[in-house]
Amino acid sequence: MGSGCLKVTKYFLFLFNLLFLILGAVILGFGIWILADKTSFIAVLQMSSPSLKTGAYILIGIGALTMLMGFLGCFGAVNEIRCLLGLYFTCLMIILLTQIAAALVIYFQKDTLKNELSGIVVDLIKDYDPSNEDKRNLQDAWDYVQTQIGCCGWTGAKEWEDNEILKNKSNTEYPCSCSNRSKDLVEGRGFCSLEDPVNGTTYADWPVHEQGCMDGVEQWLKDNLGIILGVCTGVAVIELLGMILSISLCKNIHSEDYTKVPKS
């Protein structure tokens, strides 16, 4: 390979590794967001499945390692350090295989996650108690979901009839976050009282949304997982190109050096 082609390969590899640094930072940010978010549905997901928290740590690890590889790739390309480029290629291959394995695990575990999520939400609704400070974050997260999506319960408002507090009050109160009245949404959590309570009140008498949150939550998950998987796919493509450029540059640096050895 001529010196011109070698320079082009070197600078292309440098640019790819700048993208690594940026995309690695994005993946790292996603992982930190999953762990730090206590106000959206992510908090409910963390309680429903420990695998989500594990996945967040994996994302943080991959993001940090991708940023490190980006730095090493830039350094190795600019200075034409052959052993560093070989190490860079090996690490990229390991990261790429890890990402593929993680994607397969997420794909095959999605039904399990959905079932776990359904069970945890039903139990959350049944035991919902605004005065329980131990579960305040989880309950606030579910109130946030119902308010933002405009839904009530997992499959419908009827599930709230199983709540112990509401049963003791003969269903004369209802969850404020389910309400379709703006004045109840100001409170946003806990229970609101019916204006004209009567005996034999059921969920059908509540001024709440009839739609359950299951469909909305599934769409929310698809949208957010789509973003995460899209970013990871972009990183994987850049990693593959980086592997090709690094092994090409590594090989031709060796060839260039070999031609410079004086013949006896």
C-alpha cells in the first residue's frame, strides 16, 4: 500500500474512533439514566426485574470500554503503533460479540420480562398505600405512568377495586393519577374522593380513564428500547468498520516497515 493510502486509512480510523468516543458516551449515559431515573416507568421496571439493573451496569461497562477503545484507537492510528492496533482490534471483536450476545438475551427474555412486569404492577396496585414511605418512589413512578399515558391499572381500572384501602372505603375514593379531571391531576398521587358517593359504588362510577396501561407501557418500552438498540446497532457498525481499518492499517504498517529494512 502506498503512503497516500496508508495516510487515508489512518485518518479514517482516527475519525471512526472519534465517533466511538461520542457513541460510547451515549451508551454510558443510557446506563446511568436507567439507574438514576426514579420518576418514570424505569423505576417500576427495576423493581420488577433485577435483570434490568444488571443490563444498566452492562451498558455502563460497554460505554466506558467503547470510549477507552476510541481513545486507544485514535492514539494507535496517529502514532502507527502496530501492537496497540492489534490490541484495539481484539478488544473491538470482544465488545462486538458481547453486544450480539446481550441483544439475543434481551430478545429471548422479553416475554419473561412482560410477565414479571404484569405481576409486579398488579401487586403494586393491590398494596398501594400513599402513607407507605418505603414504597414511595415505586408508587410515585406508577402514578407518573398513569398520568402521562392517560390510563388506569394494568388491564383496566377494575384492578383498583382490589386495593385494600379502597375496599375498606367501599370504593368511594379512586386513584387521583387515574382521573380524567384536571383538578385531580394537580394532586397527582394518592386517592381522591367522589363528590357524591353512594352505596354500591364500583370502578364504573369513578371519573377515571377506562383504558389499561399495558398497551401504552408496551409502546413506551418499544420506543425507548428502539432508541437504545438503534444506538447499539450504530456502534456495532462503526466497530466492524473500525476492525477492518485497524487490521488493514496494522498489516500495512508492518509491510511498510519491512520494506525499509536494508537488504544485505
